[in-house]
Amino acid sequence: MKKSGGSKMEKLLFNSTEAAKLLGVSINYLTRLVKDRELNGVLLPGRKQLRFTRHDIERFIQAHRVTFPEQVS
């Protein structure tokens, strides 16, 4: 883990449940995003458990951000 400002530790890896919650999607949809190569996952050695980096989650959010034009009155 990486230190960020003092003694507080910033979490760098998230399990599927945590990543789905951060993205506001179901675990099934999260799995589909990985299978469709829209979101990178890290497969832990010797396990069948996916982890997601903070960087990949933030990059996914940024890539799918929607901006709405200002209303003209």
C-alpha cells in the first residue's frame, strides 16, 4: 500500500465487490467488463480471484464520463 499524507494508507487494490460498488454496477456486469476487455483485472497467483487497481478503476470512470451541454435559455 502507498502512504498518502501522514500515517493514512491509500488502498491500491480492490476486490470484485469493492470495485463493483465504486463503479455502481453489479458483480456480474463487472465480470462482463473484464471479459469484454473494457476494464483490466489482476488475477492473483494461485487463486481465481480478481483484483482491480485504483488506477484502472479511475481510468474506466474517466473514459466513460458523460458531459451534458449547457442549457440555452
